[in-house]
Amino acid sequence: MNDLGPPTEGDPLDLIRRDIDGIDKTLLSLFAQRLQLADKLATTKAPQGLPIRSGREVAMLRRLIAEAPAPLERELVLELWRALIGANVRRQRVVDVIVGGGRADPTRLFDVARRHFGSRTRISHVAEPQAALQKAAENPQSCVAVTPWPAAPGVGSWWPALSERRFHDLHLIAGLPLLGPATEDPEACVFAATPTDQAGNDITLLIAFDQHHRAQRALNEAGLTGKEVARSEPRVLLRIEGFVAVNDPRAGALTSYGVEGVRVLGSYARI
Ligand SMILES: O=C(O)C(=O)C[C@]1(C(=O)O)C=C[C@@H](O)C=C1
């Protein structure tokens, strides 16, 4: 059968395509309605600051994946909604993404960022994670930084820079890719000058000065479940189960057990 000619009356191919056209029309109208809500969100949310709410994104994507009927696979749900979320964010505010580092495989890091932020987001690459963080710190309302996962092998020991004063307004807001087992480290971090919001089953990262190796005991004493994931004397990077807010008294309590300069970097959750 030649399916390239003009459609004929009752042609089964033509009937299927008409169904597709009808569905596309409905989708177009729904996509437009979803995007119109971005305008309402933009005026309801705080006027300053980034429109990204990673916790809300993760909670929503988890629900959508759980509810998706067959034959929709979770990867497709994620891909479609990342595009919708990206469009929604863009309508609220144009956000630039700066990918920094990824020595062993910078294209992989770029790819992870592209999949998350969508094909129309402006993404640039700088050689070092600190340079990406610097851009995000200098442009708190319009820039986010994507860095390699700090404890990953072969990425260089860049993470101690996170205890520097110039980065104190930046928070870890996501671990990428979103899809992945909670027990496995993500490949990349997203840092932004916006508070981390909770999604459920979150993981928090803390940085501290721990020259006497008291961190593990201090965590136990403060009632936090966690462990050391990287060390660059005297700094230590700690991974905590659950959400710990920047001003959580449990983080502050670590100082009374001999760990100094504790900073909650932020949290992430996976799908
Ligand atoms: O819920 C919001 O605050 C939105 O801006 C909407 C939306 C979405 O498209 O669903 C977009 C960006 C946020 O990161 C989270 C969700």
C-alpha cells in the first residue's frame, strides 16, 4: 500500500491520523492553559528571585509518573514535563544556566543540564565549578550553576570552595538527573540563590570544618542520620538523610560537639 498519496475516503491510515490531529488540538489548548497559569504564578510569587521550585517539581513529577497510564513510560513523562516546566519557568523569568567543570567528561555534564532545563534554555560552560558558582552568586535572580557531584571521583576537589563567604547565599536545590535511586549519588548539583524546598525523601548536604574528626559523633549526638562523604582537611562534606533547613537547630548543635563552621548547603530529592 502506498501511504504517500492523497487520503481516500475510509482509508484506515487517514482515520488514525484524524484521531491524532484531534488529540493534538486538545493538547495544544491544554498546553496553552498550563502556560497561562505561569503568568498568574509570576504575579503571585515573590517579585524578586528565581521562579524555580525544585521540591515542587520533584513532588509533581513523582505523582505524574505514578499516575501515568500505559503505555506511557516514566522517561517520556519526565521528558514532556521537563519541557513544560522549562517553558513555564521561562515565561516567569529567563534563567541562565552555567555548567562548570566536569573535567573527566564535560559533555556529559552539559547533557545532564540540557535534559533537565530543556532545549530552549541558554546554557553555557565554564572550566571550573567555582566559576559557575561565582556567576550564580553575582546574578542571584537570573542564574543557576550546575556542577559535578562533589564526592564523585575524578572531578577535582572543588567543593571546599562552598564554605567561602562569597557562596553563602547559594543553596543546593537539586541533584541531577532527577530520575535515579535515592541510594545512588546524582551526577550533578544545581546551586541557586533560592531556598531549597522540600519534596519528601530528601537528602541534605552539609559542609563543616572538622579537624579533630568529630563529625560522625556530632551527627549522632545531634540526632542526625548521616555520614562523611568527602574530606579535604580540615573540611568535611556530610550527607544527611532527610531535609535539614538552613536554620535547623540540629545543624547548629553540631558546633557544640566540636565541629565548626557548619553550613547547610541544601537538599535534593530524586524520583
Ligand atoms: O509551581 C510553581 O511555582 C511554578 O512555577 C510552576 C512550575 C510548573 O511548571 O509546574 C514551574 C516551575 C517551578 O519550578 C515549579 C513548577
